[in-house]
Amino acid sequence: LAKTTQPISMDSYEGQEVNITCSHNNIATNDYITWYQQFPSQGPRFIIQGYKTKVTNEVASLFIPADRKSSTLSLPRVSLSDTAVYYCLVGDLSGGYNKLIFGAGTRLAVHP
Amino acid sequence: DAGVIQSPRHEVTEMGQEVTLRCKPISGHDYLFWYRQTMMRGLELLIYFNNNVPIDDSGMPEDRFSAKMPNASFSTLKIQPSEPRDSAVYFCASSFPDRETGNTIYFGEGSWLTVV
């Protein structure tokens, strides 16, 4: 399983764009990159997933360079409600099993 | 879809008592996971099932913990006897890996366990 490394914490202000980078040097060919968001007192929630290049949805964008050894979650114009822990996970669909390891995540604090 | 449903949401029990946590996965999902989250250890995978069969229970801390999945719509995590160090939030999650959703895992709201 590919190990991931991401910053422990980040601070931002309302209206700013936030970029959280995750390193996954040992990513395998079949691995997808998935980001989850967890608010206090709630379970983690899927944000976005990608395999290569760029993926965008209504919540965030995910940038993946050609070598796929890192990925960047981009949150446009954050608000106070984006204060949460963000997890980067790397895993594959092959082999008939599905097992993803959550690291420590990045604790994002958005200030007024 | 109602999502993953867990019960109880909160439980306070005395040391030595048996605790049973329950989970109903999302209909049609063939993978079910039990996670535990604490401040010290973060989010840990305890066990996961595929088509009701336990696949990997290497994360189960000790014999006091057991999990079952008698059918596709129900699973339990049991702690007997419970100890104060078992106090944590226990999450159940389910998944249906395919090319559309990838390996997205859908989490329940968690069961907050306090053992005194």
C-alpha cells in the first residue's frame, strides 16, 4: 500500500484558496488518489478522487502531475465551514479487495 | 439513500460490561469496514468484510473484540469485557468498488463509546 505524507496542519482565511499537497512516492499503477474531509463529531466524507491530470467537482479540484508521486487538493474561496481534517488516501481496485489506510490528515483551520 | 446507519450513537458503560455496536451498510455495497478513532491513534481499520465474509481482522486489538456480518444488511462489533481504553468513536463504513466510484468509502456517523 502506498504511504502518504501530508502537512499536519494549515491555517487560512475566509475567501482564500487553500492547496493541500500529499506525497505518495510509492504509488502503484492501479492506485487511485482519494481525499476525504472530516468535521468534528462526524465520519469522514468523500470529497474527490482522481487517477491522473486534473479532476474538478462542485467542492474541490484535484491536481495530479504526470509522475503521480504527489497530488494537490485545491479548495477555492474557503469559508469557516471548511474547517476540518483532510485525509489523502491511495489505493487500488485490483485484487478483489479494498483496504485504505488513513494517515494523520491535515487539520485545516479557516479564520474570519 | 439513507447512508450507513449505526447504533447506538452514544453509549456509556461500566468496565467489564459487554458492548454491542450495530451497523447497516448502504444497500448494494459488498464491502463493510469497522474503524476506530481516538485522539492518540487516529483512524484505525479494525476489520473488513467482503460479501459478508471477514477478509482482514488484523486490526482487531485483542480477543475481547469480535465482529460478525450475518447478512448483507447487518453487522455487529462486540467488545466483551469492555475496558476504559476502549473508549473511542467507532465508525462503520461500506463500499462498492467499481470504475465509476473507485474505492470510495461511505462512513456512518459513528458510535461514541465511553467506558468508565
